[in-house]
Amino acid sequence: MTDCIFCKIIAGEIPSYTVYEDDVVKAFLDISQGTPGHTLVVPKKHVKDLFAYDEDLAAAVFSRLPKIARAVKKSNPAIKGMNIINNNGEVAYQSVFHSHIHLVPRYTDQDDFKIIFKDNSAKYDEDKYKEIQQAIVKQMEDEQ
């Protein structure tokens, strides 16, 4: 991709604060630094989002996450946890359409970073859960 900012970072056309790189991924500091140490892990192969991964690319990219995440955590003793986030599609807040995984260090529950999972369970009954389950299971069978 000639107009992809992450492809340009991978190619060295745009500078980055690289923390790890091998033949599969490049990990570099997110320029926004949602919290100090916020790192992006980007496959070197241009893929739009997680839906475009094949099994080999997924295995290669995701197998590197623990090592990079541990390094980020160990880089600052004040880091107490980490959110690992992958946004897919504009509605899911993906802003750069080259797949990337956010490693967001967490220092306290007051570090100005929030993810909210609303409890909508009151809107569901046994039939609705089964309907959703069956739709997903059917698609899993089609993926085989």
C-alpha cells in the first residue's frame, strides 16, 4: 500500500520509536501515548483488519504479543496491568486500516483510560442467547 501510514513506518519512510522488530511484526510507540508506553504491534504484511488474517499470519503475529507485552510491562515498575486491544472496522474505532494491536499499559484505575462493557443481559432470554449461539456455530462450521 503506498498511502498506508503503517506501511510507510514499516518501510522506514516515516520515523517511529521502534521497540521490537522481526520479519513478521514491527512494534513501536503509539504517537498518542494513551498511557506512557502505549505500543502498537503491526504485521509487516499489509492486512486491513483481523478479518483478513489467514491462520499462519494470525499464529505468527499473535505468538509475538506476550514477549512484547512483557517487555513493555517490565519497562516501568509502575505498570500494574495492560489492556490489549484490536479494533476492527470504523464502527469499532479502527482509525488506521492496517491491522494493529494496541498494548496499553495500566498504572492505576485513574490513569484516564477507560473501556466500558455495559451489562445488557436483561435484554436477553434463553431463546435469544440460543439464536445468537446457533448463528455463530453455523458460521464456524462454514469456516471449517
